Amino acid sequence: MRQIKMAILGAGNIAGQMAAAINGLQDRVCAYAVASRSLDKAQAFAQEWHFQKAYGSYEELAADPEADLVYIATPHAMHYDNARLCVEHGRAVLVEKAFTANAAQARALIELAREKKVFLTEAIWTRYMPARQIVEKLLAEGAIGEPLSLEAEFSVPLSHKQRMYDPALAGGALLDLGMYCLTFASMYFGDAVAEVISHAEKLDTGVDATDDIYYTYENGRKAHLRTSMVTGPVNRGEIRGTKGRIEVDTLNNFSAIRVYDGAGNLVQEPEIPAQINGYEYEVLASIRAMEAGEPECEEMPHAETVEIMEQMDRLRRQWGVVYPFEEK
């Protein structure tokens, strides 16, 4: 079984997280190449994480025919251009969430990948983890009866980070943090949303700082989703049913799952499988799909990527949050 030569485009913090996962998957994945707009930064990253090659431009990496799978680790606003560059050169691509800055970009990128017959998927790691299936199984088994409502909050003070308050970088709480709340709701309540009521408090730069989102679904279920980059930290979810509730700690990478009965007694606390850091699951899913000749991962199909991007577009329209590159 040959190793997949994996490359990373971008050399920031999240690139380091992916590099750690790649280093832990040496039986299946080779730490092949990294690219940064600074050759010195790429070389330092390659040395730290044991990558074979370092490139001082994204174009050089995209043109390397030996790169089997490229992980896009740049800020949201750059995902479309960076992923498009790789797809145009025939590179298979794993794009960090949010997939793009808006749904129009997502649809265009997916269409290009289809035309080029190139593998493309979104690296929203929560979708790929075994813990996702644990909660799905509990719901299917009726552990809390009929699910009725859902709450999720992911709030972390991040407004000191320049990319978070810069609209030119698609900053704001929604794409960075709120997407995990939307994902939690989507995984367990689906996407048949009948009504949306939402409010956002914005920073002076125009990006959303704190968001409150209320969904009512066609089947009558309800979800309250909250995210903030100026308060917290809070990172949890809860699904309530007719016979109890399920609590989840750490929405983006479930660290604990607890099941309570209708009287509030803890009745189950399923064990979550050990992991390298959680990023490995999206890599392994990508490899499985690529080896099977699939254009996408079943854990996060293109249709679902577009759906979540459209949900975020609708929310931003309600709030009047527009990125400068969308005004052209």
C-alpha cells in the first residue's frame, strides 16, 4: 500500500496542526511539501515538521506533479483562489473550512473540479470523526426519545487576531466559529430549515462579532445557535428529546458525550476513540475516496458544502455583513 504524498499550502498555525496529523500517519501519508509566500517560512516549517520540500510560492507547489493531495491552510478569503490554482494544475485538494467565503465561490470551485475530474473536499473535521457517529447512533436508538430542540455555542475571544476583524480576509465569528454550530445542527437536525431569526453585533470594521441564530425546521424542531469572538470561552452542544438529553463538550472535536434521562440522571457516557489530534480522519477519508475514484468524501459531499455556505450567506445578508471582494 503506497504512501500518499501530501502537501500543505500555507504555513500558519492550522498548517502545523495538519502537519502533526500527517507525521502521525506515516504508514499511509508522506510529509511531502509545504508552500508559503516566504521561502524562509516554508523552509522553517519543513524542517520542524519533516517535510521533504519547501516552496516559496503557491504556484510552485500547485505545479508539482508528485503532490497527491494538497491541504489548503490559508485564511478564508484566500481559499477559493488557492484551491482553484491547485485544481487547475490537477492536484487533489482538501480545503480547510470554511470551504470558501461564499456559496458562489463554492459552486464555481466544485464545478471546476468536476470539469477537471479532480478530487476536492472540505476539511470540516467534525464531519469525519468517529464521535459524530456515536451521537447519530444514540439518536437512532432512541436514547433521548424524539429529539425536539438543539442548542450549540462556540465562543472564544479572538478579536485580537488581525484576520478575525478584517473584512478583506472574510473575518468575523460566523465563518471561523459559528460554522461549527451550523454543522452541529446540520448533522443531527438536517437542513430543512423553515424559518430563520438571527441577530449579529458587529465590530467597527463591519464583521460580525457575536451572532444569535434561531432555526425552526419543517418538522417543528428548533435550534438556538450562538457564537462570539469577543466572549467566552464556551464550546458545547445539547440535544433535547422527549426522554432526556445528550450533551457534547467541544463542538469542533467532541471531547465528551453524556446522555441523561428525563429525570436528569446520567445514564451513558460513551468512550470517544483516541486520536492523534483529530485532523487525521479527514485525511484518511480523502485517501479512501481518492483510491475509490470518488470526486468527493461521503462524510462531507459537495452538496452539503454548498448548503452550509448558502446558510452563512443568508445569515450575513440578514446582518448586512459584506466582504469587500463581494462588492465587485
